[in-house]
Amino acid sequence: MTTEPKFKPTKTERMSPLWGALVKHLETRLAHLRNQNDGDLDQVETGKQRGRIAEIKALLSLDKDEQTNSPPL
């Protein structure tokens, strides 16, 4: 079983207007999902919301530079 390489947008791609619009959309969607999750949902719906929230957070994390475990200089 092979794993696919992790998608990582370049710094230039992350500076594009499209990326900025996508991040803004995802942040708005994340806030909406969190608000819904705070409501009165049953256990199944809460699980679905948490899955959606986790996926959006994973997408938003693509905007961050990769952290290395190198010791500070």
C-alpha cells in the first residue's frame, strides 16, 4: 500500500487572491459549523459536525509554513 504525497501549496500560491478568498470562506464556514455544534444536536449529528470541523481545520492548516523539529540556532 502506497501513500499519496501530502498536498502543500507553495508560498506563492498561498499569497494569491484565490487562496485568500478560499481561506476567508473556510473561516466563515468553520465559525458557522462551530455555532451549529454548540446547539442542541443528537450524538450522530454532533459527530458529523465534528468531522466537518476537523476537515476544514485541516484545510486551513495548509496555509501555515511547515514546522521543523530543528533546534533553535
